[in-house]
Amino acid sequence: MITTTESGKRKVVIEPVTRVEGHGKVTIHLNESGQVEQARLHIVEFRGFERFIQGRPYWEVPVLVQRLCGICPVSHHLCAAKAMDVIVGAKELTPTAEKIRRLMHYGQTFQSHALHFFHLASPDLLFGFGSDVAERHVLGVAAKHPDLAVQGVMMRKYGQEIIKATSGKRIHGTGAIPGGVNKNLSIEERDVFLKDLGQMMEWSHAALKIARDYTVANLEMVTDFNTFESNHVSLVRQDGALDLYDGGLRAIDAQGEKIFDHMHPQKYLDFIAEEVRSWSYMKFPFIKSLGTEQGWYRVGPLSRINACDFIDTPAAEQARKEFMAVTSDKPNHITMAYHWARMIELLHSCEKIQELLEDPDLQGEDLVVKGDRQEEGVAILEAPRGSLFHHYRVDENDQVTMANLIVSTTSNNEAMNRAVTGVAQKFLSGREITEGLLNHVEVAIRAYDPCLSCATHALGQMPLEVCLMGPDDELIHRRVRH
């Protein structure tokens, strides 16, 4: 929607942003000369999970908080369970419990990355950013590239079936509990997954090739499209390897120098803070030592590949080396390279699934441990979209008294807003605005695979502000309820 004031200023609203999970909008303000003055991504949903789980018993939390989302519920399920492990004093899970959780998590990452690449991002890559909107969607992909459409569906199904086998349900399962899991994986279940694993591995290599070849063939274009330097944050294993389930938090600057390393989850508030801005329900995290102006950072596949020292599965490690060679082993800041990095993780997840399926610990019977009860627990996990923080306090009656979630998409909030601004200025300033050009803005957002439902929450009471604006954007009246 485009509106024009009497003075000639224009306001462009993209609502809703399409092919993302959740609901958001973009507003772009152009001056009388048609130059972009301001562009913002607004999150207009409100989900009060941090507030309404208060008073619930702690053992319900892993099941409750995952209902933030139907796309990545496993991430919240497992992160909450890890925080509850701290509450029940489970310092180290049994081998079976940890490996069942890891299998669940890699199944989740596999299906989520496949869903995003084949169903949400591929129309832009296959048909072009400004192509006909009548074909630039998943049905258009199915019509012109039926093999890719089938691959995307079958890969997602494979990951979903792993989730079902390890958590009891494809969506909103109950497998992870405080201190462990409530089931193992039977030989029969394992064999079903092993039977199809070869096909999944072949398709993972093929998907990686599509993303790599697209990026390399269009390197000048994707670099010019939306590249900006940033800090990057992700979990790494003790030896610096990529680890999506556990580890210490590492932050690097734009040149790859470490800002902090192997930060323990329980100390995250010493390193990470959040600020609130009036025009979004999504908060803006930053690294405390650098402040709000310089401390913002990116998370997710691009950041994880940039921050880790190596990947512990051979095919993905070779792919990582090829990825880093593009920028001479320095951090890669190309926003569109998120797709390439995401497919490296897709292949890594497939390799980890194979490794875990062949481990006899999955059939173990020792599933739960407990220790000395604690009042506070924090966990960090690498969700498909990036680092996920869960922080809880529990009282002597086993009831949750405080919850704070920093979701992956929240950490990418500043980066997505910079992406929206940069692309709008480059492609909309001084031009006739078309649907295809507006899609360029959405392409920049989709690269982050945002989950807007997960990211919309707030602590305390939600303020309400109503502004009455005149035809030239002058403020006529303002009412605020705190």
C-alpha cells in the first residue's frame, strides 16, 4: 500500500511480509524527491509467554513454551528442558538421554532448513527477486521444478518423523523432561530411518550445491545486494567445533577477533542485554561491553559458520572450507550467504543423524537423572535460526516465578532492520515502486528465516500508544496507557 501526503511525501507499507513464519510489516518513508528516508521492520504480533507461564509447575515448562511456534517447537522444548535440568540438579545427562535429545534436535534442524530453502526461499532464487508474483511461490516451484518440490517435502517429512520417534509427536511433543527423556529409540524405529538415510544424504548434497552454485555464480550481485559488517554470536564446543545442542557462547567481531569466548549460559546477563524501541514488540539485544550502538550482532547459520573453528562431520567441514575461502577465511558478511550456510548445516545435520542412528546408546534404558534442587536455570541452544536463550526462576512450591526468552529472531532484529533500510535505499530511492522491487525488501528479510511468532514477547505490562497524525505526518494528538 502506498499513500501520498499533500507535500509529496510517500509512505509504503508491506503488510504482511510473506513467506516467513509469523506476521510482520515493513514501513518505508520517502521524501518529496522519492528518496528513502526511513525503513523499518515492525513486529505486530504479541505473545505473552514469559508472563503466563508464571505460576505453572516447572515440569510443565518444556511442553508449554514450545507452543510459541509450530515451525520450531523442538528448539523451545529442548532449551526449556535444558534449563529445567539445571533446576533439578541434573549436571550430566545419561548417554541415552543426551543422544536422544541430540537426534531430536538434528531432526528438527534438518526439516526446518529444508522447509525454508525449498518452500520459502527457492522461489526468489529460481525465478528472480522481481519475477512475476503469479509464479514466485512454492506452487510455482512445484510446477516448473517438480523434483525440487518433492525433495523439499520428503526431506521435511524425514525430519518430522525423527521428531515424532524421539518426542512422541511431530509437533509439540513431550519427549524431553527435566533431567532426561521419557523414551528411547527402538531398533525397529532406527531401521526405518537408516533405510531412507542414503536418499536424504544425496538430496542434502544436491541442495548444498544449488545454494553454493547460486552464490558463487552471482557473487557480485549478492555482495552488492545487502552486505554489511557485524558481530556474530553462536555456541561452540569446548574445542571450537560447531555444536547446535550444547557448548559455550562465542562472540566475534567483524574481523573475526573474539569479543568473548566459551561464555557459560548461567552468566549470559553479564554479557548480553536488551533494549526496547517504541515501534516494535521485538526487543534489540546487544553485547554489553560494546554498548547499544556497536554491540548488536547476528546469529544463525551464517554466524555459526563464521564463529566456529571447524565442523566435526567430514562433508560439512569440506563445505565450510569452501564457504570460508570466498572471503579468504575472514568472516562472511553477505546476507544472501545465509542460504549457503544453511545448506551446510542441513548436510551436517544429516551426517549427525547417521552418526547417532548407528550409536547403540539410543536403545539404552537409563533415561533420567536428578541432583540437588536449584532455584534458577539458564540454557542456550542453537535453534535453526540462531542462538536461543531460556532463563527461569522457580520457587519452593515448584512454581515458575520468572521467565526470560531471547529468541534467535530477536537477536537478528537490528540486522534485519539494517537489511530493510539498505535494500530500500538501494532499490526504491528515485524509482517507480513496483511489486517486484518491494519483494527485494522481503528477500533481505527471508535470508534470516525469521520466526516472528517466537520473537514477539515482553516483560511486564504491555504499553499502548495511540497517535493521531495529520496529512503531513504532524502529530495532532497522543494518548498513552502504561
